[in-house]
Amino acid sequence: MSTVRVRYFAALREERGVPEESMATVAADAGALYDELRSRHGLTLPRDRVRVAINDEFAPWTSLLREGDCVAFLPPVAGG
């Protein structure tokens, strides 16, 4: 188990109701963490519509998580 900081942006922040949180997780990689968060908090965006960044760098969903990582989930941004 590791503790990570999770940051939410745009629609995900609205759904979750907080911009960030620290949490303990058994998820081994970014994809498993997102799946855990979707299940736990009812997030509606599927993984293929979201990008992930770990410690301020875009990363693949298969990136392994380490204690203290900052994981950001970024949905598509609409605008005009």
C-alpha cells in the first residue's frame, strides 16, 4: 500500500467536489488507481477520455505508483 496525492481537474474536480486529496491505495499503477477512484467516488468519465500525469509529467496508464507520487487526472477541456 502506498499513499499518493491525487489532483482532479475540470469535470473530474466538479464530480469529486475537491481539487485534490491524499489517499492510501493498493493500486499498483495509474490505471488501477483511476479505476479505484471511479468505483469509490462515482466518477463518470471512462479512462480513454482522461489523461494522467505523475509528478507533473504525462504518463501511460501502466506507470507504476510509488509512495508520495502526485497523480493528476485531466479530462478533455471544452471551450470556445
